[in-house]
Amino acid sequence: MGRWRLSRRKLLFLCVLCTSLLLFLHLPTSPHHFSLSPSSTLCLSRLHRISWTQSPSPAWSWAKSENCRFRRFSRKHASELLRGAWILAAGDSQARLVVLALLRLLLDPTEVSTVEPDLFRRHSDYHITLPDRGIRVDFIWAPYESNITWLLRDIRHTRHYPDLLILGSGLWHMLHITNPSLYGTALTEIKQEAVSLLEPSGSLHPHMFWLGLPKLVNSKLNTEEKKEKMTGNMLEAYNWEVKWRGMPKGSSGPFMLLDIGLLTRGCGPLCTLDGMHYDGAVYDAAVNIMLNSMLIESQ
Ligand SMILES: *[C@@H]1O[C@H](CO)[C@@H](O)[C@H](O)[C@H]1NC(C)=O
């Protein structure tokens, strides 16, 4: 099986999308130090500038941005970009919701309704292949950081690298361990494993994404224990660890941060029933940000 990479056709598609960025073609040679053109860096930093409307249901759009033409992906375009890709997501329910959003983009609505019950079997893994497009999506239930570290270690040992890696956890740690600095230590281990994944495979490294924690609406949390432990201050301390331990690229880390915190604050408290899991629009925005960032970075 040939590894997935941006083919000429995908690049052509990319030209149509981001004409303004085409002047600079930087293929990543060294994963840590490859440089992006100033306009690419600018556009990456603007990807999260999204505005929200609420009626009749939550909807998002990108704020107008002069030099960046972001693209809302259709099924066809997402299939084109991801043709032949192995997408591996691991983490808690936020990661599961991102996988659902991705499948909503790739499948038609009737297919999604058959997929959903399996995807949402509590605390379980989920696998699907779309043979017509050569796409494989795996979700690994990994509520704790150590679960993710082990998974990355496995990947390193088997040398079987996914093309996209989408990771995120923290809510279980916050509820059951409730200790930001221990969370930070656990993140450091994930980061070390992730960085070592980048090294041997040279320019064919996976695109790696880290899901930030959602905004927690304390009054809506559905148990007393959650209300007590998952406070605004605790959330802030956990978020701070993600930055301070250098997970995101902006802080010298290996991950592009999908800032679920920002998106959930943007969508607002009306977008969540249980104070923690949000309307599908939030995760749809995250998936579109992810795909656009891959396009920008591939130049
Ligand atoms: C995740 O890690 C915890 C703590 O190390 C462990 O008890 C649990 O079995 C692991 N879960 C999975 C799904 O690997």
C-alpha cells in the first residue's frame, strides 16, 4: 500500500483554494524546523477566527480574512484530500465527537445514522474503512494520558504510522485525579513520544493534532462530583499545562492545537446540554480547521 501524501491532484485542488498562498512552496524536510511562508503562518493563526450564530441551530463561519481563503469542505473535497489516508484518533469523548464530525463530512446522512450507534458504544474503540476512497478511520478509546502514551509507543515500535493523528484527553484526569501538575507531567510523556514519532520517518511524518479542553459550563454538569471538581479555575490550570508543557506548535511542540476551548466559548452555553459535550457544529468547525491547516502546511 502506498503511503498517503498530497498528490498533484490534491495540490491542484489546493491551488484553487488558496491562490493567494501559492507563491511559496515549502515542502517539509525536517519536521521540527520546516519553515512556513509568512502568509501561511498568518493564515494558520487566523484559522480559529470564527463567528457564531444561534438560530435556528448553532452555525459557524470564518471571519473575513484578507489574504487567506479558507474552505468549508464538501464531501467531495474532503474525500479528495483524504484519499488513501489512515486517520487515527485517540482520546476521550471530545475525540470521539471529532471523529463523528469527520464521518459526517465523509459519509451521507443514512450511512452516518448506521455508524453512530457503534461509534457511541460507551468506552469502546471504533474502526471503519471506506474502501471506495481507501480511507481508514480508527478511534481508540483512551481516556487517560497514559493510554495515549502507550498507543504512541506502539506506533513507534510497529513503525506503522498513521497519516493523521488526532489526540486529546484531560477531562477524566480532571475528574478522577484533579491535579494540574500531574496532568502536565503526563502531557510531557505524550509529547516526548510524539516527537520521537516524527524523527525516523522524515518528511512523511503524520500530521498531529491536539484537542484542547472544552469550556465547562459548571451549572450544567450532570453530577455533584463534576460540579465540585471541574471548576473554572481547575479548567484554567489544566489549559495552562497544555501550553506550558509545550504541546502546541506555537509553544515549540509537535501538535497543531485544535482549540476546542475557543470554539466552545464561541458557540456558547446554549450549545451544550451537559456542560461538556457540545453541538455538532463545534466539532464540524474543528474538522474544517484541521483540514485547512493541512492544506496550508503542505505548501
Ligand atoms: C487507560 O489507563 C488506565 C490507567 O493507567 C488503565 O487503568 C486503563 O485500563 C487504560 N484504559 C485503556 C482503554 O487502555
